[in-house]
Amino acid sequence: MLKVHKLTFNPFMENTYVLSAENKECLIIDPGCSNEMERNELVNEIEAFGLTPVRLLNTHCHVDHVPGNKFIYEKYGLLPEIHPDELEVLHAAPQFATYFGFSMELSPEPKSFLTEGDEIKLGNYTFNILHTPGHSPGSISFYCQPEKIVMSGDVLFYGSVGRYDLPGGDGKVLYRSLIDKMMALPDNVKVYSGHGPETTIGFERKNNPFIKQGSL
């Protein structure tokens, strides 16, 4: 059974995910660990379950989702994989960090780019890449149909949606991502967001005010 390990890091309370399969391989998604204590917490989680990280994935490259990229590369030899439209956002992250009162090292350059239609393999599981821009131009989500889960990054939250007033954000584009990609998934799909608790597509379809209002 696919296991989802969730750790919450940095001043933005960002959710970092480690997804592990029965063969003990794992994916690291959005390592937000921004200091030694948080980095140790992530390593301890991985080691406690005897896991071997095999890929580093970023749903998008805002400052709260990538501060651990360099550490993951140095610790496990993994380079980030991102959408090509996020490269400029990745390069700008250290500068944005200073605006929020903390520093971070520049992430290593991506190993490869992920686009709509690509697949991520982990053990016997397959994740489909959905391009879900609007919060950030190259935001992507990872959907595993058999397990009925989607890692949505900052596109969709419990009762809310990602902000679209940051550089590269666009409310109209985000709304189309929500309707055409997220709401196209079955109601019983569980949503693991970049911040806050889990939710489901069905709950958000019925209750999310930003989706029900018809536009952003």
C-alpha cells in the first residue's frame, strides 16, 4: 500500500510529503525544510521507515516549497524535477526569501522537466502529471488514479484555493485549473495540499466558495 508521510515545515507551515511504496523506495515532494532541525526531522522520518529516496519533485518553486532542495541533493544525490515554466521562479526563490526575513541557498538546477501527460513511477504505482497553473505558472499536481489521491501543491486547499496575486499568478488561469483539472477528478479522490489539512474533491466541489462562485 502506498504510504503518505506528511511533515510541516518553515514559517509558512508548508507540507512536505514523502511517498513510499512496498519496495521501500520513496519520492520527496516539496522539501520545505529550512533549518537543521527540520532537515533532521525529514531524514529521521525517512530512516525510521527504512526508505530510499529515488526522486525529488517540486509541485512549484515558491520560496516555501524549495528551501530543502539543496540539502536533498547533498544528502541523497537527487536533483529537482519541475515544470519548465517554474525555472525562473526557482532562480528567484532566494531573493524572495530575504523579503520574508530568512535566507536559503540556491537550489541546484533541475535534473529534468515534467509536463502534462508525463508519468512518475514509484514501485507499482503510477502518478500522472497534471499542469495546474494559476498560483504559479508551472504548478503541477501528481495524480495516482488507483490510490485515489492527488498531490495538489498550492492549487487547491481545504475550503480555499491558492493565492494568485504573486508574480506569475493569474486568477482566471487558476480557476480553469481548478475546474478543468481538479474538479474533473472523481469525488472520492483525496487531496494532499501544500498547506493545511487533507480534503477530497467531492467536499471541495460542494463546499469550496471559490469554486462555487464561478470565477476568481
